[in-house]
Amino acid sequence: MTDEEDEGSMTLNVGQRVRLAADLRLAGSVTPAEEPAEEWAACAASVALAAGIEGTVERVDEHHRQQSHEVREYLRLKSLLDDFGHQMPPGSRRQLEEQVGALEEQWAAYQRRTLRVTVRVRLDNGFVLDEVPAGAFVSA
């Protein structure tokens, strides 16, 4: 899945029943939830979850897009133009409009990027998937 495919394709809500859209393989180190990790020797594990497993959404997290310097500058200048442009001398206003215009392409690109959404889902088999892209699930 690409970032654009897994973000914003479906709005999920807390309490909603969902189903895994594709097979998942979880791999990494495991430690007991109740004990400090440093007291356990490193242990690797892998779990496979089949598409179609159902569960309930427990949390939805929206991750805000990173703003570049150009986007922040566009917002600053656009606000200045909107709030005080009518009071500016014509030459200053024209110069400010040109600066805003020069940054509009970066602003448009920023707006096209979708908001990144991750979810915490408690699957019916007892597993909890946390910080998973919302696009990994479909409505059940």
C-alpha cells in the first residue's frame, strides 16, 4: 500500500466494526506486557493475520501533515494580505500579492496530500493492532 492508498480512503469511527482488507504479517521482538523489557532476553516473533478477520475500532488518530517553510510562509503572507491588504499602498499590496502567488504551487501541493489516519483495532481473536493505517481495514 502507498501512503495515498491507505490514507483517507474510508472514514473510520470509534466503535465501528471493521475487517482486515489484506493478509498481514507482524514481525519483531516480543516482551511481556507486565515486565520491563530489559529483564527479558531478546525474542523474535512473527504472527500472520488473515484478511477478513473482524474487530472493533477503539481509537482513531489523525496525524497532521508536515508544513514546509514555504507553506508556513504562504499562510503568513496570505493572512497579512487578507487582513491588511486593503489598507496597504498599491505598490506594497502588489508586491505582497506576487509573493503569495509565487508560493501558491507549494500550498496547492500541501492541500492535495491527504491526512494520515491510523487506528487501534481490537480484533475478535483478542489481538490488538495499534497505529495501523486506516486503509488496512474495510467496513464489516
